[in-house]
Amino acid sequence: MTGRTGDTTAAVAPPGTPGTPPGGDRRDLVVLSLEPWDEVWRRNQHLVAGLLAADPGLRVLFVEPPVDHLHDLRRGASPTLGRRLRRLGPDDGAPAGRAWAYRPTKWLPRRLDPSGDGRRARTVARVARRLGMPDPVLWVNDPDGAAVLDTTGWRALYDVTDDWLHAVREPAELERTRAAEALLVERCAEVVVCSPALARAKGADRPVTLLTNAVDVDAYRTPLPRPADLPDGPYAVYVGTMHADRLDVEACLRVATHLRSTGSRLVLVGPALLDPLDLTRLDAAGALVLGPRPAALVPAYLQHAGVLLVPHVVDAFTDSLDPIKLYEYLAVGRPVVATPVAGFRDQPADRVTTASPQNLADAVVRVLAEGRPTGVGPAPADVPRWSDRVREMQAVLSRVRASRPAATPR
């Protein structure tokens, strides 16, 4: 069925099909994610995949952020449409028959289509009903998911991974985010935060649960061959989403220029969401932007690096983060050089070298010149594992299921 906005759904098998537990043993979860379910795994995928593996009665509808083709055009990317409801399976890291992903399309800016959020929220509710999920638990990671909570009244948790109130945005967008977050904090049975800074900010007026990020330690400590697309010789690598909210482009340019003068390279691995001009400048400075790589291959890029780099902007927004790369970098045990951002600045000097954005390049060159052998190095014993976080999230979800509905559905 296609609605006026182009949101689409595909026919799905009824709840009684193979792979679906009987209704009495079934636990349904709708996740409103800030990222799509793809090969670049983030917090949501690690947790949801772990929950599915641990609970054979769990079924999940994973709602990806809407495709915004006008925004794509503005940043020079090819426009794409939302994807029909699709089954997730073992190739996606999920058990067969118990997980689906859906991505709607945002056709117009909110100022031209103010009812778009509500319309997409009703579509999410319809998709859930078609999957036989009349009363799921709602897991909100994207603050825009407040519209789904307001529409459905489902029992809900708000998983806060970024303090968007400190992001650089237009005043109207910040005000909209502030209103959405106020609704979520008021009506959700549980609020989960990923960092101590978020615990202080969001826990001022209500209880919150601190559930930091983690890493699959075994995957990152299993030696892997050097990826063929890496440059010859030593390199420093940054693994993560390249976005102006986080990445200090000017610091990266200085690092790339300094490394090129020593015969080394800066390598950037991850989704490249920067302005095309910034990507051109990085290329001219000698940086190698590889783009996203499947999660299973990421440890190899870290294991063979001379330096693991964190060239993040230092501001209130990044101070709210709990970077997954902190745990990935620590698990690999390679030298780390970072700007003084949350998580990294608290590590002892034998684990992380911190430097200001202006002095970052000198620090990288200095550490790289030490010539430490590549490969898996010593890792601290206290690196948290995703399996620990899955157990903690199971407890949160149990409390949400036992709570009262958030509100009367609209």
C-alpha cells in the first residue's frame, strides 16, 4: 500500500507462520533508530541483535530514519527512496523470521509539510499491526519518534545517545527537538543514557539508567590480515561517521598534511557525511577517505594502524557522547591519539595521548615515529562487552513491559 507521502509497506506473513512463537510467548519491540540497519553496526544493532539471540520469544520491527531526498540533493548525494518492509535474517546478523526493518520517505521539509511526522507515525503503527504487533514496547532512539509515542500510547523507553539540544542547528529545529524530548522524558517509563554527561543532563528531573556502549572484545582481538585497500607504509586511522557535528575537519587537514610530509597517510573509514568541498580538501591534503566498511572488517583497519585517531570537535555536543570507538580502540590495544573529548580524556596516559586540535598533528607524528609493531596489542581488562549491555537492556525492557501504557492512543 502506498500513502500520500510515498511511505510503503509490503505484504508480510501472518503471526502464526513458522519462526513466530505463540502469542503467549511473544515479546514485541518497535525500535525507532537514528541509523539504518546496515553493515556499519552501531549501538542499536549490537543491542537488538544480542536481545534477539538471547530471547527466542522476541520479535523486532526496526524503523530506520526516513530517507530525505531533498537533503541528499542539497549535499550532493544521489536521491534515494524509502525501502519497503524487509525481513532481516542471518546475513543481517538477526535470526530468521523474527526481525524486520522499515524505512519511510520524507518527501518535503517540515515547514511545507507539518503533518508529515504524524503521518509517518501512523504508518509505523500500521506496519506493526500487520506484523501482529498490536501492543509492542516502543524503543525510541530518534527524538522524532515522539510522534509515534504520541500517536500510539505504547509503553516506551527513550534511549538517549546524543544531546541534540547542544548540536548546531537552526533555532526552529532546536525548539522542535526540545519539545519532542520533553514529551519523551515525561511519558516514557524508562530513560536510558549512554554517558555520565547525559545522565547528569537528563537525570536532573527524573531517574535515568546509565548504559554505556561496549565492544565485541573477541572480534577485535582476533588477528586479521591487512586490508588490501590500505596504502603502503604506516598510517593513522579514524574509524567512525564523518559528520561536521563530530569530526574536526581542520584538525584532520593538519594531520593529513603533516603525515604526508613524513611518508605516512591519514586514513578515514566510515560513512562520509561531510560537505563535498571538505572531502575535496581532505583528498588534496593527502587523506584517504575509504568510506564505510562492513563491521566484521573494521578490526583489521585498526590492528594494522600505527595510530588510532580521534580528531573530534571539542564542544558541549561531543561532551555528551560515549564513543563506541573508545572501546573498539582499547580492545585492539594500539596507540591512541585524541582530542580531549569525553571518554578519551579520562583514560590514563599509557592508553591515550590527548592533544588540542591545534597540536593533534604533532602528537600523531610523534607517536607514529615511535614505530611500535602493528597487530593486536595489550588491552585493559576492564573493557565492557556488548553481552553485558544486552543483559542490562533486558532488565530495562522487563520494567517497561510491566509499566502502564504511556497514554491513550490518538
